Amino acid sequence: MKTIQTLLGTAALGLAIGLTPMATMAETPANMLVIANRIDDITTLDPAQSFEFAGADVIRNIYGKLVNFDPSDLDAGYQPDLAESWTVSEDGRTITFTMREGVTFQSGNPVRAEDAAFSLKRAVLLNKTPSFIITQFGFTPENVDETIKVDGNTLSITTDKRYATSFVLNCLTATIGAIVDKELVMANEVDGDMGNKWLTTNSAGSGPYSLASWKPKESVTLSASPSYYGGEAAMKRVIVRHVQESATQRLMLERGDIDVARDLTPSDVDGLAGVDGVEVLREMRGRLMYVSFNQKHPELSKPQVRQALKYLIDYDGMENSFLKNWYVGHQNFLPKTYLGAVDENPFSFDVEKAKALLAEAGVENLELTVGVREAQERLEIAQSLQNTFAQAGITLNLEVGTGKQILGKYRARELDIYLGAWGPDYPDPHTNAGTFAYNPDNSDEANATGLLAWRNGWDTGGLTEKVAAAVVEGDTEKRAEMYHEIQAQFRDTAPFAVMFQLIEQAGMADNVEGLSLGGAITSVAYWDVTK
């Protein structure tokens, strides 16, 4: 077995594994990619509604977008896709896209500026869960005909105010930015739903693949599109099988029944050591693990106490034991590889420093409750915190429940401490800056449950204004620097301790080449895969 590392330093994730022979494995067909993955979260494959991880994986391979990420060079950021170029008006509010000529949908219909306009308007008009990614630019059902316009082969979108162009384009790479075939979709409209019901189980894209079938909680099958403008994919069929258990995925990989196992636990990854014909692909993902401290609590609102708790976390101990090769230490709200991401991790486990800070705040014999959902790694992190907090005289009680139960209390500002994970909604720094460090109204009446700063009763100490300035900054380099400064202040003052960033570990047959899991910014891509 060998290990492939993508977007990771080998020093941080080096793994010495010996090779031993084993019996010859079966093989999947040379022109077919078979994957085991947990896909029971898929509820629809309509890109205007889908907001789940597994659904995003499918949609990325079916649909083109105005701009997109190249799976072979994710570091390059967004690139032209169905739009071959774009210009920005002098006032920064209007972006005009010139569509790529000669591209067709899988139906044979040409891809037009009209289809792109229809897709964006449709997302606004349907107003499904992910629509905020588009509507945050001021698009409403009442104004879309004026703000999203077609002129021949060009599409123009006009936002309600000037935003950073990179912000707008990054949002258009999200799942909701997929361009659908207007003629095909509207031919399947039912009761004015703009094809929403039909697109739940069908596709109308121009991407490398089309949807052959989706059997909920069982499988998704994709077929390569011969008409894809980038050339027909080598894998003529991609089959994603729903397999819940890591151990089962590992066994299927070892037997050669699948090419890729997406949901392996660290112990099952370790169990692949010595298995010939198998390798591990590791990619940094965007999900962050953090703890937060409710500022409505009289003791937790003291700056010294917030700092003390950050020094009572055994970051290295957890990373090098039960989280090894699963999460890597990261103490900033922007995931690595995002615009404006930084590597500074100033906090380390230091009981004496924590005790001194608590004494300075006049706090002793503190008893707190942490809310944590029933998930293996979260429970183990909570137990570690329980142990290390106790070394400074803090009793930490665990309130364990389902995700719905714990999140309900967190959103109601009822927990002393919350331990959980946060994943970006779209590949732009504002997706996290705008929730961790933005809170324009801290009152209970605001009920801004989508903002993590509000959930913790934190008025951000001036960061709200800095986040608002960064999202409209047109100079990308200056914008990145602004996020560096925001995160420096955040690390020092915020009632958050960001601890780790997720690493996805996929077991893979060693004849598979070119698979990209999407890094921290997008979803999996199959069209560059070869065997």
C-alpha cells in the first residue's frame, strides 16, 4: 500500500507502511469506477435545492457552471467553464459573462446565455434552502428580470451594491450555480414548479456525466456524456454504492469489489497496511472542529477566562492519538487553502498559564456544561476537555444528545459551551468570516441563529465592520490581507477555540489515477479518472 497526500505536508501526515503480498484481488471493469460512500443524505438532485454533501458530489459531475474549479489544479481558484470570459463594470456591480460557443447539453440542446439566466433566476424564484448563496447579492423574485439579463451570447448580473468580484464568482461555483437546460426542464414542469419535481431524479446538464439512475439509500449511477466539451471521460460509468459501515467498505476494497472507499475510520485505514494493490488518498477538507463559549455566561464573558480555556485544550495530544490522520491542528476560522487562510496556531496545552489567567479573572471552582452530539470523535474530544479542564479546577459536565437536540439548545443560546463542527457553504472566505466574526445585532430579538457569533452572544468587538469591509474589497491580495488581520484579532479575542481541520482518507485501488475529492473548496470530480 502507498499513501497519496493532496494539499497536505508530508511531515504532518507521514505514514510508514510496509508492503506484504496478498491473494490476487478481483477487479472492477477498466472503464468503470465503483465507489462505496454514505449517500443516504441525498434528498434531491435538483441543483437549486440540493444542500447535502453526497448530492453535491453527484451534481458537480453532471452540470457545468459559469465558472468552476479544475480538479487537476484546485489551487488556481475558479476558472472559466460555460462562460469563457467576463468583464466587470466600472462601478463593480455588473458582471457580464460571454458564453462558450458550441457547447451542448446532454439533450443535444445548445447551452445559451438564456439557460444560464434561467438557472440563476430559477434558484431565486424557487427559494429553496441554498438560495441565500445567490440572494445575498440582492436578487429577489421581484427584480430578477431587471438584474439578470441576456443580450445575445452574453449574460449580465447586477448586484445590489459593489462586492468583491472574487466573492461573487466563488459563490457561482457552488452547487446552486449549476446551469440547467431550460427547454428540457420546462418541458417537465408540473403545476408551476419549474421542473423541481422532475429534477429530483433526473438530470439536465452539460457536464461530463448524466444521471443514469438514483436509488435512494442504495446507489447512484452516472453515464459519461460523449458530447462533453472537454472530451468524453475515460470512466464510462461511475457507480456510487451506499455502504454505511467503514469495515464493510474496507472489506469490499480489499476484495476488489470497489475502486474507492470514501468513509474509512482511522482504524480501518491502519488496517489496510500491508494490503497490496491499495493506497490511501488524503485530502484536506473544509470542515472545522471547534468549541465556543457563551458570552451570556458571566464568567465566560471575561477575556482572561476565554484565553484560559484555549490553553486548557490538549491540541497535540488529541491530534496524535484518537484523531491521528483524521484531523489536523488548525486554530483559524478559514480552512487551509481558502483565500486569506493562515497557519498561525498560537495556543498549546499549558495548565499553569491557564491557572494564572483564571486567577487574574478572580475565577475558581467553575462548573460548566458542554453540549455535544452523539458522534465518536466529538465524544472523545469532549472527554479530553473534561480531563484537561479539571486540571485547572474546572468541572465540565457533558450534555450528550442528537444533533437536533444539541443544535436546538446552541441556537437558543442555552449552552455554556458547545463542541461541534462547521463546514463552509461556498468556497469564499465570507462563508466563514460572515458567521464566526459577524454579528450586527446581538440582541435576543434578532434571533440570528445562522450566525455563530450571535449563537454565542458575542458582539465581535469591531470585527463585524471589518468583515463587511472585506467582502466588498475588489483587490484580491488586499482582501486576503484583511482576512489575515481579522483572524489575528479573532484568535486573540473571540469566544471560540477552533481546534482542527478535517482530513478525508479514502482507500483506493492503486490503478486509479486522477481522482480529486475536491479539497476544502468543492466536491469530488470523476472526469479526470483513469485506470
